[in-house]
Amino acid sequence: LDSQTAQDFINRQEVGVTADLMVNLFGVTAIANYVQRSQTLEFSSPITNSAQSFQAQIGYRIPVVDIQPSYRFAFYDPFSEFASAPDQPDGLEQRNFDALTYHTLGLSYVSSAYPIIVMLNYTLAMEQAESTIDNDRLDLLLQLTF
């Protein structure tokens, strides 16, 4: 396939699905979502890739002190499924080790008197054993509403 005619042979198809749920009862907030994306690229032969992610979060706002402890679980796999034509290298050995899992503990101050939220989050980032790096993090966030 030469570069001058490659543009005539490329066909790309993408399909995405997402679902979200939020429940807020008696000071407890629960949030969940799921996302899946599939992509097919056709050159001289097709290459198909699917990615998926999901997360769930729960928190409870203590009304007397305006503090909200929370926990979030998140998962992302950019190559949950991958297939290429037999004559093309698919790099499967790299794609099997790229899923990410996050556990986040949060503590928020949600002011009832002022339009401000202060959040302190610690995230434990977990990669698959073959691609582990030290990337846990502590975040301090300030949100103003106006």
C-alpha cells in the first residue's frame, strides 16, 4: 500500500455507549457510570479495538459540620478487546498490561453558608504487575460557585 493511495482505503467506524446513575438520599450520594467505545479501522485489513471504563462513588454529608467523607472506585482498560488481521502485528503483549484501577478516599468541606467546597483526595493508582509505576497522589481542590 503506497502512501498516495492510502487515503482511499481507510474506513473508520466508532461506536460508544455510556450509562450514568446518581442517587441522593438522606445525605448519602451514590454515583456510578459505565463507558464503552469500540473502533474499527480498515486499511487493507480491519483492526478492531474496544475500551471500557466504569466507576462507582459513595459519600455521606454530615450536616452538623458540613463534612463529606467519600470513596471512589474507578477502572479503565483502553484495550479491553483488540483484534487485527493475521498478517498485521497487533502488539498484543503490550495491550494486555494497560488496565488501570484507582481507589480514592476523599474528605470534603461543603459550606452551607458560602459558595465554596474544599476537597482533599488521596488516590491509590494500581496498574497491572507488568507496568507498575509509583503514581499515587494527594490532591487538594477548591471549588467556588458564582
